[in-house]
Amino acid sequence: PGEVVVETQDGEYEIREVDARSLGAVSEAAEEIEARNPAVEEAGPNYRYRTQFVPDDEWFDFQPANPELPQGQYWLRAIRAPGAWNDSRGDGVKIGVVDTGWQLDHPDLVSKVAGQRDFVADPPDDEAEGYDYHGTSVAGVAAAQTDDGEGVASVGFNARFVMAKACTKTCRTVDIAEATDWLAREQGVKIINLSFGALYADDSPPDAILGDAIQRAQKAGALVVASA
């Protein structure tokens, strides 16, 4: 605020103080300076920039012995997550994960869980212990502890996750629908992730029960994301 950078026709740069605080007012002042003085090649606000954040997690930039293999978490760069982290790191966000549960003592996740429930158990259990690695992996992609020198970096690394275990080797409609309702209605989750695909044939009728549960979640304000 209050500074205009002037580039002269000689290729020199100088800062000029102006009585303006907002970006629009500083820009107008720069235009006036440029218009009044033919020796000025260009004038504009003295913008501030930040370097791109790079987490120090060991797998983020892991270099495999075989150079033909993907380097570290290449997909985070593919979706341009490092640039997005300058704007948001997921503070205050809860991500609902409908999956196979999670490793309850995982060092990258244990401080990031905001709730959990096992809908496969009868009756439902308040601990969603992992059936396999899948739910742990998905929760890690979403919200693993990041910039802690170990493990992986996550997309929303200041976010927390709520694990709704609805799957073992397969997932059933009844468990998925209950889990989705619980996340949207009782946990107030605004992002729900469903990382599974249908086993039924292409000509089967759609799953109306699951469709209703997803629509209820959407009406409650949740973004529902499915793998494809």
C-alpha cells in the first residue's frame, strides 16, 4: 500500500510514495504517473508475493531407485496442491470418509480424527478399526498430518477426518447409506468421500437407496465426492 514501482525507459526501477492505500487507488496513481511522464516505461503497484510452500514429509519428494517410477506424491503436484496451500490448508474443515476404517494408532492420522463409527459391526461400534489399508490411505490423502518430517503430505493438511466404516472386502448399500446419513445429519460434515465402485452390471437399475442418502447429504449442504 502507498507504493508505486516505476520502470524508466533506461531500464531502471524506483519506488514512488503515493497517498493511496487500496489496490485500486494505487493502480490509478500508477496510471497517472505513467501518463504524466514520457520517461516512464511502465508503472504499477508494488505487489507482494510468497514462495510456494513445500512440506518436508519424507514421501512428498521421494526419489525412487528406478527413475521411470513416479517420484513421491506426484499427484499432489499434478492437481497443483502446493499453489492452493498458499490460499487454504483446510483449517476448520471436516472430511467424512466412508470406507474400510483406519489404523487407530497411525502416527500421521491419530491427531487428525474428528469422529468415527463402525457401521459394519452389529450393533455399530464407536471405533472404526481398519479392515485393510484402504480407509487409512484415503484418510491420509485427505487429512494426514503434514510438514512433520515423516510419512505423507495430504491435500487438506489442517483438515480433520471423520471415519464412517461401511466396507470390508465389499460395501453394502445399507451400511453406506447409514454412514452417509450419519456424517451429514449428526456430524455436520460438509465434504463426504466415497472411494468405491459398483459391482453390479451396467444394465442393473440404479441404487435408489444410496441415491436418496446422497441427495439428503447434498440438501444438508455437503459436497459428495465419488471415485471414478
